[in-house]
Amino acid sequence: MSPSDAPTSRERTVADWLRSPGAIPRTSGPDLGPLQQFEELASGNPELLSSIATAAESYRRQFAKVGALAGALIEAQERLDAIGDLTDLVVRVLDTDSAFDSMLEVARDLTLSDAALLITPSETLPLTPERLSGDAGALGTALTARVTEAVLSGGPSSVSPHEDGRVATTTLGLRGARAFGGETLGGLGFSRSRGEQFTTADLRLIDTIAGTIELGLSLHVMHESSLKRIAVAQEHRIASSIAQATLTAAAASMPGLDVASATVPAHVSGGDFHVTMESGGTLWFAVGDVSGKGLPAAIVMTRTVSALRAAFAGASDRDLDVAWNYLLDDLFDYLEQLGMFVTLAFGYVDLDGNTVSVCNAGHSPMTHVKAGIASSVPATAPPLGIIRSLRPSRVQLPLDDESMLVIGSDGLTEQENSDGQMFGYDRFDELCSTLVETSSAGLVEAIFSHVDEFAQQHPRSDDQTAFVLKTTSQLTDSTVSAPELKIAAEASQLREIGPWLAAALEHLDPAESTDAHSRLELAAHEICMNVIDHGGVSSKSLVTLTVDVTAAAVQVHIVDHGRSFDPDAAPVPVAGQAQVGGYGLLIARRLSDELRYARESETNRWMLVVKRRGAPAPESEESLDE
């Protein structure tokens, strides 16, 4: 507080007088308080002196009213805080029913009561039937009787006074929508064996408290009811999770191929599936949809996936008819007995001939894109499980630099928006043709993203699956470089690496970007920490990082001005043996597909390499000089 803000002697005198009017000595005449200085001026005018005294008295009375109002506001705020504490206790009723004891204690203090009583019917709630906070004294019997009466009556839930206004009770469970089956949740009562009777304001406060406790009781009932159903629901989830686990976590692939697939079930699990499998040097694949939804479809899907893998393993000579016969023998009778069927598109890739051979048994959509033009691949037979004698014919399609195969499920094309419009096959084909330059994983992500955007938060009515197959030669051969990062040789500066690297990789598909970012960030961090700790550099020295993204790999280059370093001479940590040093370089090597080092122009030059998906394996190199 500045000197100018300090209270003056007159202000202090007025403040003292307002608190204790008799504290200011006066010579004679009326009590003028802070207006005492005007007494001499008004000494010759009795009427003026009387007016000044009246003003002083009004001044003091107004201050007293303000003080009383402030006290009332403080008391009201304390009550609001107590109601807030009571409300906070509601969430604890799911963990322990002792929360109701705490709620009663707060309610008793809030209403200035001697006792608070809660009675709940044991057939409705698995709680202690009777809870008491405080001592009702001589009114104990009356309080219990009145609350019991409120429970049994099941009447209106308004608060009622009894015993000359010293007992107040209400029924719980009938506010708003009736509780489970209209049952009464309980009764609540308060007593004052001493002090004032309950006023109208007190009864309104009790009504508010009763609503809060009623909410806690309702939550407790719903919680207990849910626990009775949770065992069945848990079994359902476990079975669905087991079924969903049969799907390949990551699409199998081979050198020269870029493959990606994903399924989003409409329920916990569903009937959509995608399978990729390498057998005898051939990549086999299948995408399908089991009729029906939920757990029954998921169970049939599990068996279908197993049958497909057996069929692919048995059709070693790339014979689609042989694979279909396996499926008929294993699944047709099973599906017919269940009254279910499976739409199915399956085939294999011939990289030598740059073709893909497929059979389509009632499945859609399946789209082949060639030179930017999308064409649907129609079904040549009904779904598996409908007519045994009808077999799908083999279709051979080109798979080269300008073509790709995209298979979805009807959950994509039949997804509706809020206006009832479906995404449709035309939108699906157009999306595939416009994103032909995108990686397979990026296209799968784009398909789901576009369908979700079209749906406008309208819920999925069916499972959704996307499968993309293309060659790695379709990936761009150009190198993408990001702006370099210069940081001081201080540990605190290493936090800049993560955001810089994330920005440099944001053009990659999310899965590939996340993998490369997590590996290269930590590897670069370890190399830079080695430079800071062991390179003999000052905090003013700079470390420069650059990143290049090619069709084959993501490369992070690090240049520092530390002392020369020989990676081969670094100690290699041995499991079970304590040692100092060598761990950072080991971590960087384990995280990278390649780690290269060279000494050039008084600088250390590092290169960390992470191979991109579908790219050929890198040559093993440890030096940039080679």
C-alpha cells in the first residue's frame, strides 16, 4: 500500500466510531460522531446542531444494517458451501454406502438440527435400514415413528412438520419420474428438541437436501441393478473380443507390395473380416461380411477366418477353385444349418505378372483403379452358404504403377447421414480414384474419415471394413526435406526435437508417422545427450538436425562440433553387468534400422534411418564414408 493509500486520521476516527460509538470522547451536547468537528460551527444554531446529530445517528444505523446484511450474506454463503459439500458426496455412494452417513451429518449441521434420520426399505435397497446422525433426545421415538410413516405411506414427497414444528419429515423416491417400479426409496426426517421450530425457509432447505439424498439413493439402486447384469455383459464382451482377435492385427505383406486393412465394428464385435496371409511365396487375401450382427455374427466370422487360412495354405498352386472347395467343405453345411451366409471376395497377388486374381461371391464394394479411373468388380456368384453349386469365377486385374485394388464392406456404402442419404458406390469409387497417389494405410484412413464426415455423427448401423492393395513403386521417389533445427548443446533444448520431427512427418499416413516419430525422436535424443555429456562441447555450441523423407526411408541427420568419436570403440552393455556408458548408443542402434557415423571438417555427422513400409531392406552400413 502506497503512502497515499494509507487511511487518514479522520478516516480512522470515523471507522472507530462506527464500531464503538462511545469510544470517541465528546465535550458535551449530542453525539455527533464523525461530524463532531461541526459542533463549534453550529453552536449558535440549535436547529443545525440537531440536524447534524440526526445525520450522525442515521449514519450509524445504516452502518449497522450493512453489518447485519453482511452477516446474513456470510451465513447464506456458508449454507451454499454446505449444500455443495452434500452434492459432492453423491458420487461416493457408488464406492461405499457409508457416504450416506456423511451426507446425514452435513444435512444435520446445515439445518441446525439435533438429529437426522434416514430409513430405507431393505427390499428396495441393500443398505443399512436405519441411519441416525446426532441425538434426537426426547423426540427420538416421535422422529422414528414419523419417518417410518413417511416410508410406508408412499405419499407426496413434500416436507411436513410435526410435533409442534420440531420434527420435519419427507418421503424419498417420488420426485419427478417414479423410481424403479414406483417404489419408495425411503424416508428422511430432522428434529430439534431444543431451539427454534422449523420455519418455512427451513422446510424449503430440507426439501433441497432431500432431493440430493434421493439422487444418491437412486444412483445406488441403479448401480446395484447394473451389477446384476454386468456378469452377462462381461461374458459377451470377452467372447466378442476373442472373435475380434482372430483378425490380423497388421496386414501381411511382401516386398514390392503396399497393403493395409482395418475393420470398425458397429457393436462390440461384428461379422466383417479381412485376412492376409503369405503362403508358398504368394500373398493371399480375403475380405468378407457375415450376415447378422453382434456376437452370433462374430462367432461365425471366427470360424470363417480359420477356414480361409486353411484354404490358402492348401491352395499352394494358386488355384482359386481349390481354395473355394476348401471353404465349401468346411463352411457350407455349417452356414446352412444356422441360416446364415458370408459375402466374400478373395484372391492372390502375382508380382511377376503384375496382376491380382480375385473371386467375388456376393461381396461389395470392390473397386479396381487404373490410370485414375475406378471400375467396380461385380460378383459372379451368390454369397457362400446360399447355393452350393454356384461358384465364383476368377477375374484377373492389373496391379502396377498405375493401378490398385480397394475392397470395402456394405457398412461403408450404406452409411446414412442425418438426412437419410447413403454414402453410396459412386462416392466410394470417386474417393478411390482421387486418392490413388496415397499410401494404402493413408487411403484406408481417408475412407473412414470421409464416411464419418458424410455421416454427420449419424450412428453406424453396420460394421465397416476397408482393404487396399497396391505396389510400392507407386510411392513417390522424390525426397521431402523439412527445415533444419538448430539447438544449443544443453539438455533442456532437446525437448524441441519431438515437435520439430512431428511437423516434418505430418504428410505421412498416421500409423507410419507415429512409428517413425517415436523411434527417431528417442534415438536422436540419445545421440544428442552423448554429444552434450561426452563430446566436450560448451553450452554455446550448436547441434544441427535435418530430416529427409524418401520413398524408402526416413532419415535424421545430426551434426555437432564435439570431439571425434569411434562408435565401434564404445562399450557394449552386457545384461546383468553394471557399467557406465554405452547405453545411449545401444538404444539408438536398436531403435534405428541403420545408424551411420562419419568425421568430416571437424564435425561429427550422424544419420539415423527408419525404413518405410513396403520399402526394400536397407544395406547394412555403419559409416557415412563408405
